[in-house]
Amino acid sequence: MAHPKHRTSKSRRDKRRTHYKATPATIASCSNCGAAVKYHTVCGECGHYRGKLAIEKDMAI
């Protein structure tokens, strides 16, 4: 395993880390109920995914 000869300075380390940009998740509307849903996830309100029932949700009042 390689061992560094010199310590990496804080400025050099931080320059290397500047290229990462956090982006917010893409939000879509559910095709069944219209609720806001993250892409590629089952709707938490109705349990549908891509127009099909994926999870059976209880309709408790």
C-alpha cells in the first residue's frame, strides 16, 4: 500500500472536491392520483407505479 510523502494541504484537498454539485431529486406527478412523486419510485399516496398497482394501500378513514 502506498504511503504519501507529503501531507495534502487543505486548499489542495478542497480544490479536488469542488467539482461535485448536489442536485435535487427530479419530481414528477403520479399518473393515477396526481401526487408529487420522485422518479422511479412507487407513489406513497395510492401505491401505483407506471400506471399499475404495485402496493396495496389500505383505505382507512
